[in-house]
Amino acid sequence: MTKKPPKIVDARGDKDGDITHVKLEGRQNFMSVERAIPMADKKQIDGVHVVRAPDKKIHLRTNPDGRDRNNLDYMVGDI
């Protein structure tokens, strides 16, 4: 049986509202978004994808599921 990758359970942001760190379920420490982005690209984090939009910084986004509580901005407390 294949083990499902961990989900993001918490996030931290900077004064501008940008997500800077995320915490994965089962872990005690936060990791930088720069470290989490390659993991998300490799499907090592469940429920997120990497956004590479022109004229924007590369960032993580939760997959849409109709719930707000698992959005990264919600976890930081911005919404």
C-alpha cells in the first residue's frame, strides 16, 4: 500500500502577506516555501500545486476543494 504524502497544516507569512514557511502534518518544524516548492513539484506534498504565472513570483497554492480553512492565506490569518 502506498503511503499518501503529507498535507500542509499551517503556514507563516511576512508583513506583505506572502507565504514564507509551511508546516507539514506529522512534523514539528516549519520549512521554507523555497524548500516546499520542489517537493510539491514532485508530488511529495498532498493538496497543493506550484503556480508559475508570468510577472509573478513562483508560489504554492492549495488545490481547489470548496473549503477555505485549508487555504494557505487562511492558515496565516490573512483572510
